[in-house]
Amino acid sequence: SSEGNVFATDAILACLMSCSRSVYSWDIIAQRVGNKLFLDKRDNSQFDLLSVSETATEPPQDEGASINAPANLALEATFINQNFSQQVLKRGSERHQFAESNPFVTEDDEGEVASVGYRYRKWNLGEDITLVARCEHDAVSTTKPGGELQYMSIKTLNEWDPKISGVDW
């Protein structure tokens, strides 16, 4: 599209905005095609997993098969977040239909796929840079006075072993 010249997802932008505090490695591919820049994640990377204690001064240190190993905590946090985001949705036929259907649903998907919608947002950053981001939304709500749609992302805040993390919620 001719709408922008820098393209990314909301998750990649969030990763870049918090990179100065990140204690875990991440892998983003920057590909230039003509005068357009595309930021994407590398296939089969850990990028889609949620991190645990990402900006902590002392992140989880256990290794291997320990339940407190960073990889295992990330996998658990991702599953919790995915399941919770679907459990809190209103059930029934009042499902919001986005203008475009989910591009990741294929004919091979069995049963009902997770309720997720995507919208594209555009920002003019100055100096002839226009950023277009694909933003993921878990839910939609309507405001009472004007009936305006509010797009929501549903997330969880997980606690892991307070004896190790030092944070007792």
C-alpha cells in the first residue's frame, strides 16, 4: 500500500520501545524494499512468547527443566494470557465483525479459533516517515453516551514463585 513507508506490528513496536530495559534477547528482521521498511519477527523464534520479569533487575535464573526457567515461565505465561483473553469474552451471537477477517485463519483450522481482530493504524512521525502498524485486539466494547467502539487488548499479570522473585503480591 502507498499509505506508509514503515510497517510493523504492535508487538514489534512494543519490543522496540522497551528494548533499553530488556534483559532477554529478541530477534527482529528489518527488510528494505524500495523506499519502504518492513519490521518483522523471525520465524520459529521465541518472540511470540510472553516474557516474565522482563525489566526486573534480577530476572529468573533457573535453567533447563526447572518450572522457574525463563523459557518455561514464558510458555506458561503465554498459555495463561491466551486462555484468559478468551474466557472473559461475552458469549453468544453478539460478536463484533471487523472489516477484514482474521488473515491467519485457514481452512485446515478445526473448530472455533480464538477471537482476535486486527486494525491498521497510521502515524505521521515527521521527516517523511509514516508508520503503519497492525494492531491486535481481543475485544470490543461500546461507550454508553455516544455508542463509540472501544478496542481492547486483554492481558494477564502473572506471579511466579515469590520465594525466588522476591515479590509477594
